[in-house]
Amino acid sequence: MRGRQVLVAVIITAGALVSPPCCRHVSSAETRSELNNSAVAFESFREQFHRRYEVNSEELNRRYLYFQDAVKRHAFLNSFSTAPQSAKYGINQFSDLSQKEFRDLYLRASTDRAPLFSGLKIEGLPAKFDWRDKAVVAPVQNQQATKVKLVPQSEYPYKAKTGICHFFSQSHEGVVVKNFTAHNFSGQEKAMMGQLVQRGPLAVVVDAVSWQDYLGGIIQHHCSSQWSTHAVLVVGYDTTGEIPYWIVQNSWGTTWGDEGYVYIKIGGNICGIADSVAAVFL
């Protein structure tokens, strides 16, 4: 508790020092309350996500500023989320990263322009479909940033703890991809639903800039197309409610989003989800 009190005191004092003299008599109480609440929230964040910054260090001060920026960003993003089931944005494990750091660390995928899908739509699709119900989707993992050989889960099981990486020799064959398809389904998300049902879970590359702050709900805004930088897996869809949505498995662990999943509105190519869609055959 003493560390929290010191942090609050330092931040409030700093706020008082930099407040414009002409405005202190008007907003000093509000400023003090806002800084106090922000400092307490930051300390709670540090405890929840095990951040061990030294008190009064340059890194702690920098991370606190990023955290304050994130809180302001959450308010802006949530101001658009007024419809039922809309996405919610708030504090998560990325809240002490700058937006540039987040992009550099987690949004590193790239893709070539995929050809437009020219096949036929599959008729008679179910209103709701989820490959997880058929036990073909692995649990959510936290891939972080390692680029390693692709091997079966049976050879390299996920242990959810820090340890020494197991590297395979160059002679190890790994998993062989027999074939794949890759298409642009922009404007054809109904056809994309058919491919999901027929081919299996779909690998897509999306614009995930706003996902830094995602907590849950259906994303309907804040995502562009043509700026895809993050690979995820579409495992299903649901069109039974007011807002139809894709069910998407991410790779940032179960503490992110809705237990590692994100839901994206079907239609309008939200987050560029239909720009580059691949079905893989192993």
C-alpha cells in the first residue's frame, strides 16, 4: 500500500506543478480527483498484470502516461458503442503500451493481395455454425512474437508457462501443408460463410489496431480494411441475433477479449476480415 500512496502523491504533486495558474482555482479539486482515480487504477492494473516497475523510475512514469492515454482512448471508442451487443473497450494487458509499441510487437503480419472469389455461394447454410462444437479447434494460446517451425500439437504441447523453447532440427519435416486457397471475399461475406462451413476454420489477416483495447462484444466500428497486419482464425458465425457476427480466435491468450475471442459484425468488411481469407489443407 505504501508504494501506491507514494505513486498517488507524486502524480498529484506533479499535476499541481504543471497546471496553468489561471485555471487552478477553478479545476484543482477536479484535477486532484481525476489524477487520484487514475493513479489508483494504474496501480490496480500493475497488480493484476504483474508489472514490476521501480517506484519513481523513468519507465514507471512513461508507462503511466501511456496508461492515461489508453483510458482516454477507451472513452472515445466506447462513445460509438451504443447499440446492443456493441464492442466494449477498456483496460487489459496492453494498456501500458503506446500504440506504436503495440503495433510493432503484435501487428506484424503481412499478406499479398488475394484474388477476388469467383465461386458459387453455397445455399442452405445454417443460421449458426461453430467449428469448436466439432472439436477441431485448438484452445486459445498466447503466441507473443516467436517465429518457429510449425509442428503438431502432440509434439510441442502448449504449457502456458515461461520456459526454454524447444527448437527442432532442420531435418525435422514439421507439418506439411498439402494445399490451400486464398481469396478476397469483400462484398461476398455470405459466400465466405459457405467456405467456412465447407472448408473448415479460415485464416484471415485483419486490421487489429483497435484490438489493443478490446474487452468483448461485437466490433462494428474502428476497424478499417486494406490495412491488414494481424493473422487470426475465423472458427464460426452466428446470424440468429440482431447483429450477425463472425467468431474469431485470437492468439494473445485468454486474458484478452472474450476469453481470447473477438466477435466482428458480418457485412461491410469490418476490420478487413474478408480481404485475405485462406483455407488450409494439411
